[in-house]
Amino acid sequence: IIELTPKYTAGALPACSCLEFDGGRFRVWVGGARDASNRDLLDSAKVTHILNTAKELPNRFAADFTYLRLGLADEVDEDLRSRLDECCAFLDSARAAANERNGGAAALVHCYMGRSRSVSVTAAYAVHALGISVHEAIGRIKAKKPDASPNRGFVQQLEDWAAAKKRAGPHIWTVRLAVVACSAERVFARLVL
């Protein structure tokens, strides 16, 4: 685990809301290690779900938020593609929960610097949820977060993943989770095709 010091996170722009859905009831924020450990930011942004893409970072507030941890390194040959459907399902469940919650909610997708892994996963969600191209998804994120810069390996994996989804047909794009029961501790869901 790398200690979070200004030396290591210098130059990283703060987290920002990069995607908005359902009239603002659900937002996807993209950020880095400093943002993921800033409880005031998480609370003010109404974050309920955190997608931690980083290999080197723990889930800082595991008892207080719903987490998905990928444990990825920011390397061009790291396998991101095999986790993208899981990431989209997690963010879909966050979106469903936000629409059930009075006042909406948000998800934070983070890596260490908030530039590559988190941007790649957020771009995948934009492709999945909005039906846009990878290029357009990354462009939308860069418009809000100018330091966004997914590594070339991740961009290629995003392109390959999106192309495979498109070839598989529209039924793949309409996979969603239907909440069938909910308690304070757990959400029980079934896959709807």
C-alpha cells in the first residue's frame, strides 16, 4: 500500500461528476486516492457506491459504502476487459439504488491518480448506459476532467469490448439487474435479459 502524500498525488485534479443520469438523480464521479479518502467529499456528493479500480489502494470506508474492488495495475497489458461487465452491473445497481433514494445518489469510480483506470471504467459505463462510442465516452469525461488519460492498452480493450457487445446483438446491451428484495444490509437481485 502506498501512503497518500502530496508527493505522490501532486498534479491530480480533484474528483468531478463526469456522467449524469435520470435528471441528476444519479451521478458518476471520477477521482483518485485523495478523493476516495475524503469523507467530506463523499458525503457532500451523496456517494453510496465506490468502485475502487486500484491494486495499491484499500477500501478506506468499507463499513460505510458499497464497494467493488478490482485490484488492477495501471499497465497496458493488465486485463481490464474481463471485468467491464461486472463494473457496469455494479454501477447499474448504484443507479437503481439512487432512483429509490430520496434526493438521489452517486458513485465514485477511482484509481490512484484519477486519470487512467477510473476513466476507463467510467467510459465503459458510458458506452453501456448511453450506447455511445468509446471515443465519445472518453471525450465526455475529458470535457469534465481534463487530466483524463486512459492508457493505450485500456483504450484498446474498451474498443474490443464494445465491438464484441455490438456483434453479440442488442440483447446484451439490455442486460440489467432487477431488485427483487432489499434490506438495510443487502440487495437481492436477479439478472433480467
